[in-house]
Amino acid sequence: MTHPILALNHINKSFGPIDVLHDISLTVRAGEVLCLLGDNGAGKSTLIKILSGVHIPTSGTIEMDGAPVSFQSPRDASGRGIATVHQFGGTFPLMSIGRSFFVGAEPTKGWGPFKIFDRKKANEIAIKSIRDFGITRIDDGERLVGGLSGGERQSLAIARAVYFGARVLILDEPTAALGIKQAAHVLRIVNQAKKKGLAVVFITHQVTHAMAVGDHFAVLIRGSIAADFKKGDKTREEITDLMAGGSAMAELEAEIESDAHHAHVA
Amino acid sequence: MVLIRNLFRSPAAASVLSLVATVAFYVLVGRADVLALVSAASWLNFAANLGIVALPVGLLMVAGEIDISFGAMIPAGAITTALLSGTYGLPIEIGMLGALSLGVIVGLVNGILSTSTKVPSLLITLGTLTVMQGIVLWAAMHLAGNASIPLQAPAWAKFLFGQLINNSHQVIIAWWIILVGVFGLLLHKTSFGNWIYAMGGDKTSARNAGVPTERVTIMLFVFSAVSACFVGMCGAILFNTTQVSGGMSYIFNVIASIVVGGVLLSGGFGSVMGIFIGTLTFSIVNKGISFTKINPNWANLVIGVVLVLAMVMNEYFRKRAFHYGSASK
């Protein structure tokens, strides 16, 4: 069996006296979606920051393709093909699609000091990359990113990461701020990225979204992995309860229901 | 049609309308003579001096920074040229080189302070503005004994930097047009320009994408201070003398021109064409009123109304630019 693209072995992270992550071990394989579930404050963001090179783990090792690596900066991680897409797409709302797609890696034409930004080429590549993900409404690279819907912006950011050779895609709550249709759209794109052979780490607290695309699930509670299971091993209710820390969720739901019932009767 | 549609999505849209509206108002309501207004040197000279500073400061604003120290750098450029080549009798080349070098130094200080601290560049350049005012006044009074330092530039320097074409139009207008082209290429046609937009949008994302944000910021501050010194230098060569306080009114005028030109105060949006037309508009509003029958006591009222209208229109056009509605819809 081949090595996973990315593996975390016994990662611990503390900030001064505060332990944020304990003994995290995870593997991400090509063509697989790992869903990282957890309530607010469970340590998801810290874990993402370790994966993307923002934080250095206090102890434990990170391996890529079976060989140990260490990320000293976000540039290190992105240089190895790890791309992070944040909730709002991390793009520039006031820039055109073609311009924002190539920030920091602009295509140029001409030579020497007369290198000119090749706007036409930038627009063509950007539009083609987005259309490859099935978004056909976008046909003009001169449009401003801010004019796109939330889902389209996420898709643009994912398309950009794929174009620049990402092997591991970390999606930080990509559906959190989206409506139902938009979220479905992003989920479809996650599936396509997976089919293209990328390893996807999908961070969310929305269990239904996770179940729609996930192959492998890890539930994070107070900095530890509380459960690690494969698709089909657990039901939606079981996962929700796990995330909320035991059976609390079912009780809470019952409580709310009875409240609603009382209100109705009154 | 496409041209018109694209114009209305560009950052320059509101400034074009403001320009047309202002001229129309002055001609129709103010009973100004169109030909006299258009051919007048007063507003064009004014615009060129403002415009040369507004270009780099506008780029800084697109990049999410601001520089107001040019208010002291304009007199600093003039005083340096006049001190070196007037008081000390050195060749004019040395005086000019000295003025521009001073711009490089102050630009570097502004840029390095802005990138190495978290202090907003408005406050940093407020500091360097005041410091440079102090240095300029001290230098003029102690080294030359007078704030008005005489300078007699040789003919070639007068021809290039201090000529009055037709005895009315300053040669600096030509420099302005050239620089509009240079800065236009820089912002719209190079990777450097793309980095400026990205930095104004989100500096952290730009840095993570590989943009050398600190180098870009420092270079822009250097462009700004050097341009201001250039304007001061040209003024000293043209008028054969200097003023210590001449630059302060520029601070308001330059920033107003840039904002009328559609540059977003918070960065990330704007164009060189917008800055150019914004400067023209502001200058015509400001100087054109004397060609009308409008009582000059109303001048500030008219300027204020035009400014507010231009801002409101800018806001409207920026929203329009977001709309995706393509031609097929």
C-alpha cells in the first residue's frame, strides 16, 4: 500500500501553559476526503494552522509521502502543495477574476524590463479553470470577484489551488456562511477535487455536509480525537451527539421540543 | 456601447461625470466663456503640480497606505535645489540630484517605518511631515538666512523644468502627461501593479501568495517623496526663488483629487485614468470659478458640493462594478 500524502503522528500543541491539541494522529490519502468535525473551540483552527505551516507543533511529526517534513512558514507548506481555502474564499473582492487568480504568480509577456502582465492569458486560464469545475455562469475574467456569490468565490479559490498544483486541499468551513444551494455547489466541487486525485481535509461543524462528501471522519473534542471512523460506520445522530460531547444533543432537542409544545398549547 | 459600458464599471466613471458636470455648470450657470476656460493656463498649471504628486500617492492609497509628508517634501525639494545651486553656487545638476536624493531618503524612512511597525502610515507620515517642516525651515533660515532663497538656473534647466510655454503654460504639464503614462503602465500593465491591488485588498493574503509586500510599500513611498521633491525643484527653477510653507495646501488638494478620481480611501480600488481625471476635475472646480460670473466668495461652497457629489457617485459606480449582469441578461 502506498504512503498517505499527509500524515500527522502524535501531534501536541501548547501555547505556554495551555494545551490546545493532544496526541493527534491523522492520515490523508490522495482521492480521499477527510472530514474534521468539531464544535467551536475544539481545536480545529489550531490543527489547520499546523497543517498549513502557520504554527509549528510542540511535539510530534508530520510526514508527506512517508518522509518527515517540517513547515516553518505558510510558504513552506504551500511550496509542498498544501493549499488552504478560508471561509470567505481568501480572494480579493475588488479585483477582477483574472487578476486575483494570479496574484503573486502573474503571467507576463515581453522580455527584460518590458515584461507586461498578460491580462488576456490570465483571464482565459482563470475562466477555464473555474469552468472545469462546472461553473458556467462565469464567462468574463474582467468581472470583480466581489460580484460572485459566496459559493462561486469558494469555487474560484479551490480552482486556483488546483491550478497551482495543490495536492492537499484544506477547506476551512467552506459551507458555513452559505445558503443550501450554494453549499451543495461547493460540496459538488469538493467531490470533483477528490476525483482529480487531491487529498481533501474538510473542516466543518455541519454533519450533513460532512456526510455528503466524506470518506473518513475524525471528531475533535477539546483538543483530542474523540472518534475516528470510516464512511457508513456511524449515523448522523451518533456523530452529532459525539460532537456535542455525548448524549447532550438528544436531551437538548427533547427539551426544545417540549418547550415549543408548551408554547403552542399556551 | 461596450466602451461606454466598460467606462461605467471603471473607477474613473464618476470623475468623468463630475468633470463634465462641473464644466457644464460653469458654462451654463456661471456664464463662463468656454474657450477662455479651456485654454486658460491657471487650472492646468495647478493640475500638473498637484497631479505629479497625486499619481504616486494615489498608488499608495490603492495599496492601502497613505502619505501626507509630501506637504513638506515639496518645499524641501525647492529649498534643497536653491540651497545647493543658489546659496552655495554648485552646478544645477548637483542641486537637482540633492533634491531627488532627499526624496529617496525620506521615502525610505517612511516606507521602512510603515512596514516595520504596525503604526498606520497616516500617523507615520504625519510625523515625517512635521519633522521635515522643521528641518526645511531650519535649513533655510540658518544656511541661507531667508525663507526665500534666490536661484538662477541655467537655460537648459529652465527649458526642461521651468519653462513657460506661450508665457503661460508651465512645462511641468508635459512632465505630468509623461508620468501619467509611466504610472498607468506600472499600475495596469505589470505584475507590480497587480501586487498593488492585491495589497490594498488583503495584505496578509497577498503576502501568503508570494507578493513582496514590504518591498512594494517602500518603493511606493520613495516614488511619492521623490515626486514631491521634483515638483518643488521645478517650482524653484521656474520662479527663481523658494517658499517654505508652499506645500501644506497640497495635502488636502492632492487627497481630494485622488478620491474624486475614484480611488477607494481604504485601498484596493482605483485607476491612473481616474486619478488623472480627478485631478483635472478638482483643478477646474478650484480655479475655473474665477472665469464665471459666480461671486468668488462662493468658491468653497461649490468645491464642497462637487466633492460630495463625486464621492456619492463613486460609491454608486463601485456598486455597479460588482453587478454581474452580463449583456445576455
